[in-house]
Amino acid sequence: MRVCDLIEGKSPFISLEFFPPKEKEVWPKFFEVVDQLKVLNPLFASVTYGAGGGTQDNTLEIATQMKRDHGIEPITHLTSVGASADKLDDFLKSLRDADIQNVLALRGDPPRGVDDFDFDTQEFKHATDVIEFIKAHYPEMCVGGAAYPEPHHESPSIQSDLQMVNKKVQMGAQFLVTQLFFDNRVYFDYVERLKALGSYVPVIPGVLPIMTLKSAKFILGLCGAAIPGKYLSSLEKAHEEGGDDAVYELGIAYATRQAQELIDGGAPGVHLYTLNQTKACLEIGQNLKF
């Protein structure tokens, strides 16, 4: 089924994100996690895609099994990095054969170990190029795009970032999933700014609980999401007084409150980044009130 149609039929909702394990011997445990999280009745689950196509085959196979054997509607990530028209066509044909109708189009990160990677050397330079290709050749596909309530670190300005995301919608993106963030005011302001540009598609907020102080600092360095000063101070204090267990308890409470406020404020749903683990998502999801 097309996720854009599912969103129209059920809001608010929970959705999930998984990454494909590279080693197939751990796949049985991975799918145990998938089955355990089915209790949250997710509207869909996205399956990430390695830089330069490193896990493309795994993404396809996991998404296929998720739909066929586990009853969860998948969205496959699809990046422009390393893509060609032939590669995209082969991948999209495989999705069609597997009765998967949903793609999240992304530019993607530079391949690991490649210094001074130049995106302009790619056949598909931007996510908008991937969206345009899919809509031209596979119009039945439901295509989503990534959004950044806090501007992408490569964007020269907030406005240029908004215009790029708006372009994704104009090219055919039918929903947006946001990068993680910790201040809901940023999300709601972002949605209104997109509407002012003419983008009225659902914008699904991404939520990631902080489970250790180390992970909080890693998040800051990885994606540039800003952690409010009071929250970061409380995490540091919790770590001093109770270690990682205290940080985990605080992180789950914050993420649960954040997700509930997003739903109560009119977000179409919340997209939980699972990190392929069950405990945190179950605690958050089962405490939400719809």
C-alpha cells in the first residue's frame, strides 16, 4: 500500500525506522525486534540505505521480508550518491516486483573513506533528481523526502534550506520525514514556513530518545541537532548522580513528552528512530495517548 494514502486514512500514528544489519547471521534477531515492535501498530517502517549503495541489496531484502513475513508496510531509503539511471531503474523494478510502493528519496552522505567527495560529479546530484526520476518513470510510487527543522549543516541559510525542501515537494514528494530535533517549537515553526512557500504535504517529526550521555554528544557531532541547554545540563547532572541508568530514564521521559506534545499540537504522527532496539521505543510508544 502507498504510505501517502495510509497517512490520509490514519492520523495520528507511530512509524519506525530501522537500519539493515550487514551480517545476515544477525537477521533473525533483527526480525525479532521488528516483531516485538509490531505491538505499537506502526503505520509504516523505513529501512535505511548505505552511503554509495553499500547496503542496497540488504535494504531491498529486509523491506521485502518486512512486508511479506511480518506485515509491516516498508519505505525504502534511496540515495542519489552512487546512483545511475540504470541502478535506480533496477532497484525500483525490484520494489515493484516485491509490491513495495514507497520510497524515501535522499541525497545521502559521502561514501566512507572518500576524502573531498564532490557531489557535483554524481549523475544524480540531489534528492530532487531522484524524486524527479521516480515520478517520471514510476508514477505509481509514493515518494517522500527528508526535512530539516534545524537547517542542514551544508545549507548557506535557513531560507535556502526551506526552498530546497519546498523544491522536493514541487518535484513530487508526497510527505516529509524530519531529521531528529529536541525543541518542538522549531518543528511547528518549520511546518508553517513550508506552508508559506506552498508545501502542504504531511511533515512527520523524527524523535530519538537520548539513552546515554555519550550518545547525546555523538548526536550533536553527527547531525548538528541542537540539544536545549537546560536539557543537556539535566542530562549531565543525571549522569553525575546516577550514571547511564539515570540518563536513560530522563531521556525516555523527555522523548515521550516531546512526542506527545507533537501529536497534541497537530503533527500527523511521530517517527521513532529505533536504532534496531526495542526497549526505548516500546516505553515511548506505549505511553502515548492518541
